[in-house]
Amino acid sequence: MDFFDFHHHKKNIPYGIYNVDLENSPPEQLYSIGIHPKDINMEHIGDQYAWLESNISADCFAIGECGLDSIVSVPQKIQEKVFLQQILLSNELKKPLIIHCVRKFYEVISLKKKAEQAMVIHGFNKKHRIAEDLLKNNFYLSFGKAVLYNLSLQDILKRTPLDKIFLETDNENFNIEELYQKVAELKEISLETLNEQILENLDTIKNG
């Protein structure tokens, strides 16, 4: 059985969504592409937009990573402007958004009203309250390696509806099958059922 990796950074993973880094070219496989908050260059943002728009092909599944990050030095207002531009691009292209968020979840929730396509928080590893508020606002949550050992996150995943879940390796070096096995165990379902649901979720966000 093959296991879909919703968000990864390795070109040797054929079954999943490869995240294209800024100024790189997309591979000949399913990918996401966006301007990460840490990569925003205020002096060259026009060039960055041009790179983004010119590298969207039929293999582009989603716009992202994009979002908001309280740790990076780029001013919040600039981050929000660049994020909003990518939300509008996703609306125009009818592609979902893969969201990077660090300590700015309520700002991201506020900006969701501008989005017409699905928004997926990648690498979710926060508190119950944040998960609940995101789910109330119709976000999807993508979980990574931390589920294998973080008991609080395991509890959040148990409470997250199956039709709102994705699984990813991100930039961690492990076999995603381990994660699928753990989530199937936590959800008390078969691997086959979990796999089918993830693919159904993909189809749902792809088709709006």
C-alpha cells in the first residue's frame, strides 16, 4: 500500500506533495509553491511574485507554504500583504492553500474570510484550543512526526474528524508509513480505511 505524504521537501518521494523552495524550479511531480514568510524580500517582492506565478503548472496542487510567522524579522503588515496576495491567487486558480503559521493563528483565521479555497495548516503541533478554533473555522490540519511521541498531540488527533486530517513528513527523515500506522491505531481504524479517507480529503480540497 502506498501512503500519501501531504507535505515534504524531498524529490525522492514520488507519492505526495513536494514543497518548492523559493527561486527553484518545480519537479515533474505533484508540488506546492508559494512565498514563505521567512523568504519575503521587501525590495524584490515583485520578482518573487513573478517567480511564483510563472512556475504554476498542471502539477501544482496547492499554493504554499505561505502564511504568518511571529518569529521572522519581516514586518507583520508586509507578511499579511504577501499572504493575502497568495490567498487571492489561490482563489483565481482554484487551488488550496498550505499554511505555515507560528503564533499567528487568530490572524490567519481572520484572513480566512478572504479565501474561497481550502486552507490546510501544515505541521500542526499546538494546543487543543487552537485546534478547536481552527476546526470550527473549517481548516484542515496536517500532522507530522510529533504524533509518534507527543501525547497531547495524539489526544488532539483523536478528537480531529477524519475528514479534516492530512499526514506529512515535512523535512523530517522517517517513513510516513509509521505515521499512518500510529494514526490508524489512535483512531481505532484500519490502515486501509485511513488511507482511503486521506485520498478522499485530497479530492475534496482539490475540487473545492
